[in-house]
Amino acid sequence: MSAIDQLLASGVRGLQPYQPGKPAEALERELGITNIIKLASNENPHGPSPVVAAAITDVLSGLSRYPDGSGYSLKQALSERLGVGKSQITLGNGSNDVLDLVTRAFVDPGQQVVVAEHAFAVYSLSAKSVNAQLIVVPARDFGHDLDAMAAAVTPSTRVVFVANPNNPTGTYQDSASVEEFLEVLPTTVVTVVDEAYFEYVKDRNYPDGVELLPRFPNLIVVRTFSKAYGLAGLRVGYAMASDQITEALNRVRHPFNVNSLALVAAEAALNDESFVVECVYENQRGLKQLESGFAELDLEWIPSVANFICVRVGANATKIFDSMLRQGVIVRPVANYGLTEHLRISVGLDQENRRALHALKIALRERVST
């Protein structure tokens, strides 16, 4: 152990940095490739609403001033849209920021955090950073086994994370399952339902976590503007919970954690509902396009309700990923999620999806020939 390692907090020593999807700029530097498409980070390929640029331009002259630390105007817009009080909303520098606030506010070292196998990596990173005991419950059909997760809760459990839909598998839990799960949890447990991909789901059996807040005082619902709203580069997420939980989260929230441009962009994006509706419609078409392509290649995939899909390419997944990189197509290997034979592909524009499928076909052919 190095001298620096000895200085680290115990929960940090065993952590590895979160690995985001490879940036297009990095691939261009490394391989000299141009005309790159990135389908690795579940971004909205349509970008943000056109009204966002105008909203940002209007506040550029005020960049020498700190942002509104309370986020009053954005909270007001969210309150009116979602039917929750402003005092129930916590804003964050992306939803990751809010997820981290939860563990900092509610988990002491040695206490337990329950997550599902194949669930979003930030849950585990956040729990380990505060030296919590991480309980990973095996997945069922690549998704959360809520019965098993409830059974894993002990008197030492403080937080349970549920991704709905789940990243990276795209699976979801229906309304009845989520409500039954929340009903059996003890009052000593805070449950986080992460709905980062909420806007994309059109199944009638999918629950709206906000509607459950009045019934479950220990529930936190987390959403983001990074996905359907196309603001991943500005980083705006938010949590909704009881006044008491929200007050606790704001005790550990850093001041000015959401910048001025992000605040006005999120409010503008929220008010352009037709843009999101169109993006979601195109996403449904893109999912079907990728599924049809996988079927033609005789590949299995995990059915997804989000804006990405995991396809099983076999034991040579890393080589196939590398081949697609050399063709200028960036997708996401998910071996770190325990899915060693899968790649996650974000839904792109029509031509991007076609190019990704073509690159995948070539990569599979290379695998057979070697």
C-alpha cells in the first residue's frame, strides 16, 4: 500500500473510478478516425429542444454571478408539472449527484445498502465511498428481483436502490411489484426509485413513482434532464421526496451545485413537451430498428423500454467492441456489470442505427474468421 493509499478514507481505497462511455474525441485522437458516431452513453441523438439555446443566450451576460442556489424557478416549473411541492424537490448536478446525497445523508459506515445485480454502477460506488456494507441481490431475468431484495433487508439496512427502468439492461418493474415491494419494507429503510429513463416508457403497467410519494414517506424518486430532454452536457437531475427527506438531502447538498445555464436550460426544456414526445416516438422506432437488425444477425437481446438495448454477442464481446471502434462506432461494453457477453447500444438516429448494425455485422464476421 502506498503512502497516499494509507491516507485515503477506508471506503475509497477499494474503489475504481467510474468509466463513462468513450468520447468521440478520444477515439479520433487514438486512431485518427473521423465521422464517428457515439452510441455508448444513452444520450438523446436529437440533442436538446431548440428553445434551450435561446434560453441560455438570454442569461450569458450574468455568468459572473452565482446561480440561484435554491433553483426557485426550475423547482416552480417542476412543481407545477408534476404536482409536488417545491419543498419536496432537491436539485443536483445530474441525477448522480442526487444519488450520492442520499448515501451521505442516510448511511453510516458499516450500515447496509441493497442493490440489484446488473444495476447502475453509481449506487455501488456511492455506497462504498461511505464505507457501507454493500448487499448485491442476484438479478432475475436481467432485472431486479424485488422479492429477493426485500428479503435481503436487515435491521442494518438504510438505503435500497431500485432502477426503474434499469441501466444497463433496460428492464423494468411493473406497478404492482413496486407497490408490494414498498409496502413490505420497514420504516427504517429509505428506498430510492431511480427513474432516469421515465419519459421513454410507454407500458401502461409502468409505475409513476411521483404518484406513490404520498403513500410512502421514505420513498425518494430520482429523475434527470440528461436523457429524454437532451441536456447531458449541462448535468441537471432532481429528487422528489417528503419535506423531511428533502430537508435532510439539502443539509449535505453543496451550494450552487447546479449552474445558471443548466437551470434555465432545464426549465426551457421542461416547457417544450412536444419535443420530448417526438423524441420518445423516434426512440421507439429506433428500438424496433435495432431489434430487427439483431434478429437478422441471429443475436439475442434483452428487451428494453429505455433508449438503449443490450445485445448478446458472445464470449468475444471485447473483440467485437474493438472492431466496432475501428469502424468509428462507439458502443458500450458491460462486462463490469456482470454481462460479459453483451454490448449496450444506445438508440441513435436512423442512419446511426443502420451504421451500428453494419459495423456489428462486420465485427461478427471477423470473429468467425479468426
